[in-house]
Amino acid sequence: MRTEKCILAGFGGQGIMLMGQLLAQAALDDGLEVSWLPSYGPEMRGGTANCSVIISPEPIPSPVIAHDATSLIVMNLPSMEKFVRDLVPGGYVLVNSSLIDAKVTRSHIEAIYVPCNDIALELGNLKMTNMVMVGAFVQVTRCVRPESVLGALERKLGAGKAHLMEGNRLAFARGAECALAVTGS
């Protein structure tokens, strides 16, 4: 497994931090080294939100991703415009195509367009948009096991929100299916 250096970005309320936390916890559960570094804009909801997650089989010397991201998750256009330049050649950018009409124009990276909001709405809950994207990301990068992500979510939701688990499992699976259809692997 290669070291995965991912930047996750969008606006507050899209579940960016939760996505990062779930990936980080899944990596820990899989016995990998991990760092999770959040960054918030001045507003709580609607402002900018991003975090970086590094997942590696080796010790991680720094939690900072400085223009060497291997993957990028962007949930809105300003995030794509800001962070796509930080991807290394051969890196992946997963784009929430429900909210981003623009195409990635940078060469030597692979863009994967996932209609996260549309899929979440089909499933009946817009709050599952982030789980659609996490499913696609895990399918593309294979940096953690899917069952580890779902286990981390189940623990995060706890008994009080256990009723939300089935919908989130479906959202995760639909994201993975979407990525599989686009990439073929």
C-alpha cells in the first residue's frame, strides 16, 4: 500500500470533518499510521472547511500536506479551484459533480466525478452526501477497508443514531458503485 495523502475540502455543513475522522479511524482500525489535521474558516456553517488525512503503513513525519497530495476530495467549486494544484501527477481528484459543473483541466491527474448530492437525494437524505463520497474514495484508493469505515461510522453514531446506519451503508455502497462504473476498478 502506498501512503495516501488526502485533502478533503468543501463548506461547513457538508460533513468534511466527519469524512476525515472516519477515514482516520478506519486506518487506525486497519493497523495503519494516520494523521488528521482539520482547518475551519471563520464561519461554522457555510464557511470553508477542509482537513488533511495521511494514511500510511510507515510512520508519518509530518501531518502537513504541502503540494504533495495523492488524492483530493472536493465538495464545492472554490475548494476545487484552491486545492487541485496541490495534487501530485498521477493523483486522484474526486469531484462532487452535483454542485461542481466545471471540469478539472489539469493534466496528469485523474478526475472522478461523483453526483453525491443527487445520489443522497435519491436515497432520501441529503445529509448522506458525504458518505456517498467516502464510498467512492475508498473504492478508488483502497487505502482502508470498507468495513472499517462503516464500523467507525457505527461507533460514531452510537446507539442513539443507530437508525441512520442502514441509509449510510446504502450511500457508501452507491458511491463505491459510481466510482467503479467510472474507473472500472
